[in-house]
Amino acid sequence: MYYVYIIESLKNNSYYIGQTDNLNKRIERHNKGRNLSTKAYIPWELKWWNEYETRSEALAIEKKLKGIKKREGLKSFAEKNNFRGVAQPG
């Protein structure tokens, strides 16, 4: 399985969108500063995620999400596309 996820910085409330095949490990890497683009904004909290069977599906959704520039648009997309939120564990 592959995951598309949205995390939120608890430092400045910014969002980061990514995809991975190991969601827990990836979030841990973000919070340990092992990602250059998110290192300055630690700590991160998982907001939404969804599972896909192939990496190509996950990459297509990640690209679509990265094209959405407003927070409300991301939230709306996540809700309409059955993403799980922090109150809905895996």
C-alpha cells in the first residue's frame, strides 16, 4: 500500500503534502528533521491520509493536492475523497 498524507506544522501551522509506502516511519522522519524541506518547522502532526494500491495512484493524488493552494480547498478535497483524519485512525 501507498499513502498520500497531509501534515501540519505545530510551529507555524503550515501544511506539507507527501506520499510514502510507510506512513508511520515517514512522519517520524519529518519529526526527526530528516527532511530538508520540513526540518525548520518541527514538530509535525498528521492531519489526513489515504491509502492507494499503487505508487502511480499515490503520485497522481499527491500532485493534485499540491495544486490546491488554499487550506479550505485541501480540507474539502480530503473530506470528499475519503481521507482519514487524526480522529479516524488507520
